Amino acid sequence: MKTGLYILLTGLGIMISCSQKSGGKMIVISEAVINRTIEDLAQKHGSEPDIKDRIEIGVRQTASLWQKSDGSEEAFNRYCLDHFIADPEKLGRTRERFEKNLESIDGHFLEITRDLMEPMDLDLGPMLPVDYQFAEYSPWTHLSDDLFRTGTAFSALLNFRLYPLEERLKLGPAWTREDWARARLAERFSARVPAEVRQSLNTAYVRAEDYIANYNIWMHHVLTWDGRRIFPENLKLISHWGLRDELRGRYADPGGEERQELIRLIMEKIIRQEIPQAAIDNPAVDWQLTDNSVTATTAESGREKPEKVDGGREPDTRYRHLLNVFQAERLADPWYPTLPSKIDRRFKRDREIPEETVEALFVSLLSSDEFKQTGRLVSARLGRPLKPFDIWYNGFKAAGAYPEAELDRIVSRKYPDIRSFQDDIPDMLRKLGFDRKTADFIGSKIVVDPARGAGHAMGAQRRADNAHLRTRVPPGGMDYKGYNIACHELGHNVEQVLSLNKVDHTLLAGVPNTAFTEAFAFIFQARDLELLGLKPENGKQDGLRILNRFWSACEIAGVSLVDMKVWRWMYENPKAGPEELREAVIRIAKEVWNTYFTPVFGEEDVILLAVYSHMINGGMYLPDYPLGYIIAHQIESYLKDRNLGREMERMCVLGAVTPDAWMQEAVGGPISTEPMREDVGRIIKTIK
């Protein structure tokens, strides 16, 4: 339990805490000692308004995280007197030294982590028990403790001001780049989470990621109610990405609807935890879907009657991993006095967009007339009433006009292996408008690896290092699903390379939050056919792309609302077990569906919105996707008749400022769904 004193710096908007925590680690620096220290520093450095404000803020920030192990109150006073920097030139050099050293520490630690995670992330053969142990190790675990113990962190807190979100949003647009770099430096040390808590977090997320990365369904061994096999041999689909993309790819295929219905049933059984334990990632087991049961049998050739095996369902493992992540985050909660929940940290720290603002953006999409109108258009294009799985309708994509098998043949010929995709990156970037020099530079900074899971992008944190693109390449060459994902991840990598290597301050490396890198990933992914030399419907490319983006944004906005509501439920029910959580997730998924999707689709109580794997291993990552679609549309609108390569580089070097400040500089306006909704309404009016 947390007890202690909260101090509000009136007029400066800084809430800090000098509190007794976790077995007495924290020591309360008395107000008398704080005031005496401020007076001593004023006598030493002067009492001009600017320096006086800096002294008071720095002393109180330092006091807020001082622990018994750091020394007595007298030691605190001496530290402040010895380490406060009044000289502006010395302060600037100190910021530069922090920037250089933190880039080295973070970059090398990331490289160590990437190496240790390779057996889990890459398709390098069976994992060894020791691989899991190495994967759970994090070199960052003790870094915060060490930087506070050496006094390094206190030097930052004493000399550089922390700004709460409200002030960053208000003051940020007028800041210089140096102001931003100093603010981001102070934020680095805004909390002091113990090493054991950081290790618990790392362990929970690594184990959840391993569970998801190995959750594969062998589709040839899933039998219909009458015992037929309707999927090709050796088709292994990861949940949820592979299942979803297979469903999407069947719209152009004759008889595809039966396969889509079967995938829907599989997804629902994953959510309900009704998949037989023996069938998960197991090509030696057949299992049959019926209305009421799943039967598992061995699928070895040469047996007249396959041997029965245990058909028992998975014991709520999915929800146990989610609870483990939640409980690990709860261990961190007390160490963030002004951000006392994972929900607060995700929205106010990571996204820098208030939770209520994000939810309002999603609701504006889902409750819009344009969503209903687009639903009617999808139904008309399909020639039938909508079905729940049509949330993944891809007929607005140019790829929807091509059978999946044809796209697979085209892609596998072009990219028979990982190396061929790696070598083609510079040419792909030139097709997107990057000049030759920039395309070659970016290509030289990206390494392509074979993914064990669905694929992801891992940027570097040191300019001498390279970004990594992970995608699946099955025997016989890359298929269209893998290529489509690779185009998405390439968008991430290009942003990561530019925003690290071209930015003026590495303290500002990156983009405002994950939604912005998702926006660039969506922009690249939408151009996958163009990069293959395939042309969409003549004269309709832009309109179809906008409709596809809007439909996808509405789908993932619903998924994100489920994710957000599930986390709220967990905080309201912190002692719940996996079974209770499963039932809550199903109930919440139904509620979100019935509120926003039933008016469009007709059917009630659908649970498909809860199938996304990010809900288990992402810690509320999902809201970044609909935000990414919204931002991508605003960027695409701005890019019309402009060069994507030049403009993307200009935008990426803006760095990790607040979202609205970035958007104003990049496209001239704040984040809004209105441009997307207006364009969709206009396009629908032109379609008969």
C-alpha cells in the first residue's frame, strides 16, 4: 500500500511525490530541508526569477525520488549544492553528454536483447529450454537503479524540468528543438521502478509473446461438420494474423465463403478457449468442428481408424497470460505517482493523447452515418447481407480483385527467399518516390530476417546499428500474406531509420507515438500491388484505398474499444481468475458489437472483436492501429500530388514531439476523423 505526501507545485503544474513506499525504500525529504536547499542554492547562484524557478523545480523533482539508500537529508542537500548547473553553456554540454551516452546504452542494450530473443523471434528451428531463460533476461532491468545509484538520474532531475502532459500539449508548439530535447531527457527519469518489478514485466510479456508466436492452426487438419478437408496441406495459420488474412484472401475465390465461415468458428473457439489442447500447432492431429463439440484424432497415414487422443480444451491459457501481464503492470503502478495505472501510462505517457480523446475518436467513426453507408455498399458489392466476418472485407483493396493463388505465384517468383526481398528494398523505395541516394541509404540500414511469428519490425536505438524486418517465408518462396505484412513492416523500418539517423537530437528519435509509425506502415502496405507492378481498377485507386482504410479503421476501432474496456474491467476486478476474465472479455466483445456493429451488420452477440492476439501480449497496443489509420489518412491527403519520399523524410525528422505539434508541422492540422469521414461520404455519393 502506498502512503505519503503529495506536493503540488502551484502555478508550474508539476505533481511530484515524496512518499514512503515498498518496505520503506523512499525517504520523505522534509519541507524544511527542501526550502533550506533552495535557499542555499539561491545564495550560491543568485535569485533572478529564471534561476530561482529552475532551482525550486529541480530540488523538488530530486526530492520526489530520493530513497534511503541515496543518503540522509543532509546528503540530499549536499548533492543539490554540488550538482546544480547554473551556467547555460555547461548545461547545454551536459544535455549533449546525456544524449550521446544514453544512445550508446540504449542501442547496445537493444542489440543484446535482439540477440537473446533471436530463437524466439526467428524461425531458426526448435527452441531449447535455455532459449526461454535468455529471452526472459533484460539488460535494462537494473539500468534505472544503477543510474539513480550513481546520481546520474538525479543530475537530470535537478537540472532539467519535467512537464506534465497538459503543459507539454500547451507549451510544446512554441518550444525550440533544444527545449524539446531537454524535456524528453527529464522524462526519462520521471519514475524509479525497481529492478525486480521491471524483471517481472519483462518475464510476463516474453511469456505472452511466446504463447502467441506458437499458436498455430494447421488448416488441412480441421474437418468440416461432415468430415471434409477444405484447406490445402501444410497450411499453418497463426492466430490471429494468419487466420484473418486467410479469411480476407478468400473473397475472390469460388467457394471461399465456406472457408470463411469455418475460420470464423475457429476464431470464436479461440476466444472461448474451446480449441483442443492437442490440436494447437500440431500437424499430427485432425479435429472436427460440430455445433456442440470438437473431436481430436491422430492423423497418421496408413491407419484405418485413427487413434483417439485427448480432445480436452485449452485450460484458459490465453487469459492466464493476459492476467500475468496485468498483474506485472500492477506491480509497477505504485512507482508512478502521477500515472498510477497501465491505462494512464499508455495514454498520457506513451501516446500523449488523453484516453477520453482517443475513445471519442473511435466512437466518431463507429457511430457515423458513413460507417452504415459503407456497410450497405459492402453488402451490395458482395451481393448478399453482411456476415460478421465481413469486418475483414478486402474488396476495396485492389488485391481483392486477384485470387489468392495468383498473388502467391507472382510473389513467390519475385521473392523466392529472404535475400531477394532484402536486395529489392532500395528499388521498392525508389518506386515510392525516394531519390536513389536516400533509398540506398535506407536499404543499407534494414536487415530482413525469417520470422517465427507473424512478423514485426524492430528499429535500432543507436545510429551505428540497423533496423530489422521480420516476416514469414515458407518453403517455395514468400507468399502474398507474408509479402503484404513485409510491406507493412517496411513502412515501420523506413520511419525508424529516418527518425533515428536524420533527426537533430537522438533524445527526439522516433515519432510521437506508435500510431504514427503504424500510419506510415499502412501507407506502405496500401501500395503493395503497385510495388509488384499490378494496377488496380483504372481511375478508382484513390477512392478504393480510402474506403478500405475507413472500413479497416472501423473494424480495429471496435477491437480497440474491447481492449480498453477489458483493461478497465481488470482494474475494477484485480482478483479475478482466468475463467472470470474469459467471460468478461466475451461479454465486453458482445456489448461493443451490439452497440456499434449490429446496426450495420444486423447480427447480435458476435464475439469476433476479441480474437486479436495483441490483446494478450501487447498491453493495450491495439488503439494505436485505428489512430494509425486516422493519421495515415491525413498524411495521405496531404501527400496528394506530392512526393512521398521527400515528404516522409521531412515528417520523420520532426521526431518525438507531442502528437498535435507533430501533426501541425507535418500536415497543418490536429488529429481528426473528420477528413476521413468527409472523403468517404463524398466517394459513396459517386458510386452507384
